[in-house]
Amino acid sequence: MATTIITKEQWAESERFIAKLKEDNARFAIKNGRTRLAHTETYGCQQNVNDTERIRGMLSEAGFEFTDDAENADFVIYNTCAVRENAEQKVFGRLGILKHLKETHPDLIVAVCGCMVQQEHICEKIRKVHNHVDLIFGTHALYRMPELLYRTMQEKKTVVDITDSDGSISEDIPILRDKEEKAWVSIMYGCNNFCTYCIVPYVRGRERSRKPQDIINEIKELVAGGTTEISLLGQNVNSYGKDLDIDIDFADLLRIVNDIEGVKRIRFMTSHPKDLSDKLIYTMRDCDKICKQLHLPLQSGSDKILKEMNRHYTKEQYIAIVDKVKKEIPEITLTTDIIVGFPTETTEDFEETLKVLEYVRYDSIFSFIYSRREGTPASKLDFVLSDDEIHKNFDRMLQVQNQICLEKNLEYKDRIEEVLVDGVSKTDKNMLSGRTDGGKIVNFTGDESLKGKYVKIKITNPKQWSLEGELI
Ligand code: 5AD
Ligand code: SF4
């Protein structure tokens, strides 16, 4: 399928509605003596966080201000995730609460957007069970939000746009970001892999890469605003460029970003093992700004399950990649995603996964219990294990990995690490928190003015989930 780039005309149309919203908001402010407030909530992955930044960018241009408290808002929007059922449950829970809020604030406008509503059965459910939702739009209609919101406000009836286009990229949508020193930059959208358990290709569409020049311009702008750490984002960054009509791959893009003045750290996510080339490994090794951190989802260590998941690699091939990465970049920090309880998984299959964890010794893992997603091929399979057995396996895996995490962190004792300071630690208000090149969290005592700076820290007290150290 071809990639549609939103045309200048289409975006100009959206801008026309941003201007109309702005006028309406100005009238509201005069009448009520205050500005209209929007409240945004994001579920799921970094891509969604990035989309919400664009939603906030458009709302800000339309004259909205923001509130962290839904109760004070005139417009509440949930940007949703469909990857697992529990993310959907959370949104349904929130919508239930908003129903009561709307009884006391009848002018409140409620919107649900993103991956969850791109699925027709979910959209139907919202319309039936939560008919207080005023606006529903899917991932492909993001750029049309100003028009949809304006129509919702004018027409006072539910507006829905979950059209399934072949996907679109708009380079013009304004963006309002939260953090300054670190930023995520989408380099591509969608996914072509159709892992049998996964809903993403259905709700996000096929892979489409942004043009290198657009990415470079965005990064240069970020750097000019004080950002030094750039995380390149895509469902499978290793296939970047395959759909472009110029000759460029992900490793080439990394080198270009590495050459941008002012960028200090480059991270990227996510890498599909089947597309991870030697060229990429050498590029990571040779470019000094690329962080020595690799997130390489394994999903399962059983060849039978990997095949049924449509992952296109075997356990042996995966391990060969890891061996190569470790050989070329000995200081590499490795993380992964694991699914426990894929329908046909037996406990023997699960034990194959444990063996890989013990062999690779990841710095940390993101582990998930399989969640059935309607419309995916795996949703038609029968389960071999009971819920109880799956949960027992899951707990066993956590135990194994927790021990590995601790042992890996203990290796950091007395090391000196460069840390980019994020700010006050979330777990201990008396400490600052930041990340090493490898992405490990480091807590230490220091002045808040260090936020956004790179400091050298001696690790004094490695813990299971983080490192503690002292400024040197
Ligand atoms: N159930 C459980 N985990 C899933 N993931 C994707 N789809 C599912 C599902 N249906 C996990 C994969 C992926 C991560 C982002 O979410 O491990 O890498
Ligand atoms: Fe889902 Fe697989 Fe694509 Fe990742 S690579 S988004 S798991 S289909």
C-alpha cells in the first residue's frame, strides 16, 4: 500500500478549524472570564505519548490551556492503547467515572481517540455503553482533530471518525512537548509484521517512514530548544527506509543523526530481531553518541511458539545476534519483551524462554501475560495451559529475572557513570534521578539546578531496580 502524506491542502483545512476553535475559545474567555481548559490522558506506548504531544500542540494553537485535573476541564481526551486488554479496561473505567462528572458539568466534551477505537467492536461498545462520549476518532484521523472537535462543539452530537486509511504522515501538526532535555522523535509509523498475537498492524496501519530531511529538521529544532537526548521511535526501526524511494536504511539514518551538532545521546526503539543487521551493530559500536543500549524483543524462547507467533527467527538465530552484539559492544545494556501464556505454549515451551533469559542475562525485561486480541490470528487458538498455570510460570520468570537484575546491577559497584539528570526522583523526593548511557536509573543527592545536565556519578549502592551513587 502506498503511503499518503497529508497534503498541504488537507493540513490547511485543519488549520482553518484551529482558527475557528481559537475564535470560539476567545468568545468563551470573554463570556466566562477564563480560558477553556483541556485535560489529556495517554495510555500505552511512546508512540501514543508522541501523538498526545501533537494533540496538545493543536489544542494549544487553538487557544486551550491545560489542566491535570479532569474535574476542572472543559475538554477531556483519552488517547488509548489496544495492545492488551487491561489498557482497554482502564479506559472503560475512566469513562464510567466521567459519566458522573458530565451529569454535573453538562458542557464538558469527552473524546476518546487512538488505537482502541480504531477497532470497530470497541467503537460500537463505547457508543452503546458510554453514550456520554462526544467524539471518537482513530489513529488515522489525528490531523483532523481540530475539525472533528469544532463539529462536536457546534453540532452537539456524537462525531465519529475511525476511517481506516492506508495511513498518513503529516509533517505540519504542531507539537507541545513535556520535557526539554530528552525528546522522542518518530521516524516511522505502523507495522508490517503481523505477529499473530498483536493488534498493532490493524490499528496503526502499514509501515511508512518519514523522510530523513523532516526527521533531521525536527531534531535540529529540538537541539536549538535545549534537547540533547534523542530517542528515535518506530514499531520496527530496523526496517526504516524500505518504503522510501531513496536509498537509506536505519543505520544510515543513525549516522546522520550522530553528526548533528548539539545531540549528545541517541537511543532507539523498537528493533525486530529479524531485521537487525550487522551494519547496524557496527554503526552502534562506532558512533559515539549512540547509547550502548538495545531493546530486542524475544517474545518467546521456544522455536515452536516463535513460529506460531510469526516472528521469523529461531531461538538460535536470536542468540547469535545477541552474541554478536555482546562481542562488538561489550558494555551493551540489553532489554527485551516476553509474552507468557501464548495459547499453544506448554510449560516446556516456557522453560525454553527461561533458558534464554539465563543465557542472555538481560538488564531488565518487560513481561506480559498474553492477552487475546479480537481479529488477530492467535485469538482463534485454544489454550493448552490454565490461567493458574500461566500465572505460576509468569511468577517463576519474574523470580529468575529479578535475581539477574540484581546481579547485573551489582557489577556497577564503584563504577563511574555519566548521568543525564531528569530531576527529582519519583521514589525519593530528597534525591535526584537520571539515567546512564545504558539507560539505568541512578539516584543521588544533588541540587535541583542540575536537571538537564550531564554529571559524573560514582555508583556506591547498586539495588535491584536502580543504582545509587554520589556526585564526583
Ligand atoms: N498480549 C500480551 N502482550 C502483547 N504484546 C503485544 N501484543 C500482546 C498481546 N496480545 C507485547 C509484546 C510487544 C509489547 C509492546 O507488547 O511483547 O513487544
Ligand atoms: Fe506488534 Fe509484531 Fe509489529 Fe511489534 S513487530 S508492533 S509485536 S506486529
